Amino acid sequence: MSEILLEIKNLKKHFIVDGGKALKAVDGVSFKLKKGETLGLVGESGCGKTTCGRTVLGLYDLTDGEIFFKGQKINDIKGEERKKLRKQMQIIFQDPYASLNPRMTVGDIIAEGLDIFGMSKGQERVKEIQRLLKLVGLNREHASRFPHEFSGGQRQRIGIARALAINPEFIVCDEPISALDVSIQAQVVNLLIRLQKELGLTYLFIAHDLSMVKHISDKVGVMYLGKLVEIGDSKKLFYEPKHPYTKALMSAIPIADPHYEATKKGIKLEGEIPSPINPPSGCRFRTRCSVVQEICIAEEPELKEISPDYLCACHFVK
């Protein structure tokens, strides 16, 4: 049985906004991630995907809940212990234009982690930079250039090399392909898959593109307004979605068949996403759901196991 690398229990991250109200960006998320697995996290903009990933890494202080990494509770780790943890947990940022320092050479950007942790110096540092560049499909000559000299796809490869420099076990991929051309997205995803196999990495892959999530993920979690509404095996979730929201998302995926697309009946979601400052009572999806009933207003559905390792939060899914 695979080792549980990361476990999240009832994670909450609330931001205090004007008037002292709490914006409930993440509001009670729980999941487990095995070593070597990829969990894809999907949902509409504003559902809390990125906030969840950043809170797991400690970039945001959590409001409540527990985070376990390799069996150790890491909520309150500070100082040197937190610094050691940073070596094992890294992030690939969404925007390859904004996440790279324009005044630093590519070599220095990649070697930031090496310098902070004193891992390589002198000629060893140079060789390690060259190794990392080759690993992500770039040339050794690129080390002396600056970020503005590269395309978006190349910049994201630089960001990936920087994340890999200190040999992490777990990486949060925060929408790493959304800012890239469609023709480049598959190349970056295939690179991440290859690196995972070669280095034994574990990913939390946050994205909007469901077809890419399907391609890379072992498990998929669907978020809506700060909560997980469905989570389980990737193939099962894509081909047999249970929650009404997941069904609507899956119906929007285009199929490379013009005859099928012409006759396909997609599920159109009516209305806007409610405010996370004042979410609806009961089921948060009820204001846009086509099967809503009185129980949905009165009671919040529990995220419960409906088959082995497959969970759904809906009153009408057994």
C-alpha cells in the first residue's frame, strides 16, 4: 500500500475583509494524497483552488484545520523546521512572466534554492544549473540569459527547474498552463508527467482545463465555493460524475467529433456564483442546481464515501 504523503483535515482559510466580515475562501476541505500520485483540483474561478494549495504550503496561515506531511503535523512549524520543510514542498506559479525576477539571469533564478540552502557552490553550482536546464528541455547556454529573452513556455520550464532545484517530494502546480498558448500546454503537461516518473514526485495540480487535468491526474477533486463536492478516481469521475455541479463541468468539455458536438446537450448553469462572504444555507450549490429540494436549503450535505475511495457531497447521491 502506498505511503500517504499529504493529508488535509477540515482545512479552512478565511480572509477578513471590509466591515470585519469573513471571506470563506476555503471552508472545510479534507483529502489524502499518496506518494507519487497527482490530485487534480478543479472548479470555477474563485472556488478556492489556489488558496487551498498556498495554504497547504504555508504561504497563507490557515484559519483552522490540520495539515500532515509524511505523518507529521506541520500547522505550527516555524523557523528552521519550516525552512527544512520548504526543501520538500515547492510550487510552480501560474504566471511565468510575473514569477521570474527580470533582473536576474536564468542561472541565478534556478539556483536561488541552492544558494539559500547552501547545497552547491562554485563549479558544482554551475553543473547543477546545467543539469536542471537539460532536465526541463532547455540548453546550458540559456543560463546566462534573462527571462525577457524567452517565450512563455520556456519561462514556465525555467519555473519548473527552479522548483526542482532543491529535490522536493511534493509540488503544488498552481495553474501552470493557463497563461500558455494551447499548442504549448500539452508539452508542459507531458514534461511534468515525465519528471514525476523519473523523480518520484507528488503533485497537487490546480487547473481550469479539464482535459489536461484528466490527462495528468490519478484523482480529481471538484471544488465549489470553498468546499469539495466530489473527489475520487480520475477516470471514474470523468466518465461517471455523480454531483450535479461535476456533471455540468464535464458536459462543457469539447469532444473532437463534430457530429457528437452538434447533438450534445450540455448542462447550462444558471445564475452567478454566490459570494463566499455570505454563502447560501444548506448546500452551497443549491442556488444553481436543477434538482434542488427543501432538504438542500435546510441541511448541508456531508462529503461521504459512496464507493471505495470515492466521495460526494449531495443529498441525492447514494
